[in-house]
Amino acid sequence: MIIRPLRLPEDLSPMLDMAIRTFQYPENPEWSVQADEKTDTVRIIRTLRRLWPLLRAFQLVSPSLRDLFRGFVWEEGGELAGVAMTQRQGTTDMWIVSTVGVVPEQRRRGIARALMTRAIGELRNRGASKVTLEVIDRNVPAYALYTSLGFKPCGGRVVLHCEPSEPPVVHALAKGYREVPLKPSDWRTRYELDSRIVPPELRAYDPVVIARYRTVPLLRLFVPLLRWASGREERKTAIRRVSDGVVVGLGQYSVPKRPGGRDSIEVLLDPNCSELADYLVAHQLERAMTRGPGRRVTLTVPNWMPSVVEAALARGFARRFEYRLLGLTI
């Protein structure tokens, strides 16, 4: 066996094969990678491979882009058996552990612990101050591993999905509010909303700072190109209060422009404006189904936005599982 740094783009295809085998849970099928999710992932990996020379050129002139994909892999017999991937949040000293996985036949050997220990040590050397990751709330072995490494619970997200037969009826937006389209590069609106509504327990490990949201100039060019090359259409809008222009909600849809894959929507809402939850959920669902009909639709909601979860359930969504967010101060 050997633990080594992630090598890209060479490791992209082997990691895809490993991930498809790794994230299958026969005892909890709702946790498993679904067929439409596999289609989306394959497209993204293939697109990254095609665009890697361009991203590499960007990385040479923009050091922060070098921290988009870091981590370590465990090789066993010349094949990948485990991976721990990390990513810097913007230009901050905060990082995310984006993926941790070990193929089923190699589990219970301490591979995940070894990879996480190595990854955390590397982040410490890079000056990281805080690290966050997500784990499925009923995945007891993974949760026990992360807490034993010092991670503390600080939030969570509810994962929902639906397969509606027709777009929903969308009621009018409540008086006193207006909806405005946002440019793909707009990061400030999300920052404005999060700076007002993110709970203190989450801020302790995932602070709301501009450097986390502000897009690196070259990344503003690469992300739309990646989206176009992978064949997805995305649009986002904001809900502002007419009286003072304050943003109180955000909505986004993302749909494949080619056969297969899944539609996804995102809804964020100020908990003090719960009367807007149904409109935001129904409107994004209607837009996704109109632009990408005949697909499963997924929605992931912070668990501290109960009005959005309730609105989604009322509109035909079903709970799939819940992520627990864990944070570590280095």
C-alpha cells in the first residue's frame, strides 16, 4: 500500500471508478449514488479532463486556483482504494473536506483515518485555521471517525427529491417583495443574505467573510466554461424587500441540456420571511421542470430553514437523508 498526494488530471478517471463502487450502501439504498447522479458525475469528470490544460494555465498565474483540488489517495496493488479530497474556500484560510471514501473490500483497515490524518496535517502546513465536512447523519462509523479526530457538529442540511408528473402551480409573490435575476458571477447577494441569517453555531467553524464568497477573476471565466462544456443550464434570482432593498431569499435551478442526469434547485430564505417559502420552492421547481422535463429533481436545504423544508414536503418532495456538518479548528 501507499499514501500519496492526489495527481490530476491522471487520477480523475480512476477516482470516478472508485467513487461509483464506494458510495453504494445496500443496507441504506437512499444513501447510494443514483443512476442520474452517476450520469452527472461522469459528465463533469470528462469535462474537467478536457478543460484541464486551460485550468492548469490559470493555476500558473493565480495561486488560489491551485487549491481547488487537493488531497491524498491510498493505492493498493496499483489501484485506488481510498481518497480524501480538500478544497480551499475562496482565498481564506478555511478549507472543506469535499470527499472521503474507501472501497468496500478495503474498509475497517484504518484507511480513512490515515487519509484524514494526512490531509489535516497538510492543511495545517498550509496555514488552515478551520476545516468543515459533511457526513450522512446515520452513518455512525464515519461520524465516529470524524469526531475522534476533533470535529464538532455545527449544522446540517436536509436532502429532498421528487419526480413530479407536471410543473406546480406557482402563486403570486407576496406584496412588498420583488424578484430580480442575478448574473452567474454575482457573489455579493449571497454574501449579503448569509451575513444576516447564518446561525452563530455555524459561523464558529464556517465564518461569513467576503474572501469566502468573492470569486477569483480567472475562476469567473472557468466556471461558466465548465458549465457550458458539461451541458448544464443554470439561472438564479433574488427576492428583495421593496421598502429597503434588503435581500431575503435566493433561488436557483440547474438542469442538463442533454438527455439523462437530474435537475436540481436551491432555495435559501431568511427564517423571518417564512411566508415566501412556498413561492421560492414552487417557482424554482416550475422553472427546472419547464427547462428540464422528465427528470428527478433534488433540493438540499439547511436544517435551520424549517419553513423551506415544510414547503418542499407540501409540494411533493420526500426526505432522502440529512447531512450533519462538522467543523474543526486547527
